[in-house]
Amino acid sequence: MKEKLKARHRIDRFLKLMNDRGASDLHLSVGRPPLFRQSGRIVPIRYRVLSNVDFVNLMEPITPPDQWKQYLETGDMDYAYEVPGLARFRVNLFDQERGKGAVFRIIPEKILTLDQLRMPPSVRSLAHIEGGLVLVTGPTGSGKSTTLAGIIHEMNAKRPLHIITIEDPLEFVHSNQKSLVSQREVGTHSKGFAPALRAAVREDPDCILVGE
């Protein structure tokens, strides 16, 4: 328990500093000090170079046991980590040539509306279609998750629906408004995307969101 609190305290300090600096990502990589992505560039912070032992001591205590076990077996894993009062973060653990690595990406605590995102009417119309398949694509950091959250928020606020999200990890958390929103995280609430999707069609859905 003491080691877990110590690791959480240290990671939380990194993430608070990242937030204060307006950075989008925290990189932890064996053989390098912690780094931020700030204004599009990778920038080191004042801290010692991380060894493999340092990495394990930081990451194992804050990673859910099942996810850590899977990471050791497969070499990569995604999950969500929360710093109360600050934000949620999407975490990716991975193995690489020089050892272990992790990336924390900030998930804004507040879901921005389509108006706040300055989306055109064509995007708003996606929240009001009655059927079909919608693909939201783009490069890393282009705003796919934020756009999807805005569309789901619009549906939730305006329409009496059952919305099911299947995500890995669960990012934006939606409270029920006019809609009932059931959010499922792969690895926590289901073993995979395929079984979760099969189950979803039996759960009386009006909309199913499948996140990356």
C-alpha cells in the first residue's frame, strides 16, 4: 500500500506539472528522463534518467492488476487513470527496443459541446440521424475523441435514446440527461470489442459508439 501511494504521488506530480505547462502528453521511457509533449515538441523535464526498475516501481502500483498482467503477456495495454480534481488520462503501456515505455494523454474533464468546438452544421446533423454507420477518422491528436464526445453529448442532451459506448480505455464520462448512456470499457466490463459489440445489439441500443 505504501509503495502504491508513493508511486501515485509521484505520477500525480508529473501530471499536475504537465497540466500546468499546457502539455498534452507525458512520456515515460527507460533510458530517458520523463518528457512532455508541449507545443508539438518533446521536451524533457528535470528528473533523473529512468531505469527499468524505476519504470516498474512507478507504473505497476498504479496499473490495475489484470491490466498489468496482460501488459506483461502481450507487450502493450491501454487503460484510464484519474487524478481527482485535475483530469482523466489515457495510458498506453508498451515494450520497445530499449525497455518499457508509457504515454499519458490528458482527457479534458469537461465535455465540450459542438458549439464550443465550433463544429459546422454537418457535424451536428450526425447526432440526429436515425440510422447508418458514421466513421470519425483522422491522425493522432486531431480531435477524434473530442468530436465523438461532443456528438454523444448532443444526442444525450436532446434525444431520449439508449446510447452504448464500447471503449479501450473509457475516456470521456457522460452523465445521463435525456438519454440513458451505458459506457463499457474493454478489459474491465468485457473481454474484447467483439463480445461487447455482440452483447450491445441485445441491449436495446439506439446508438452504439465503438472507440479505438
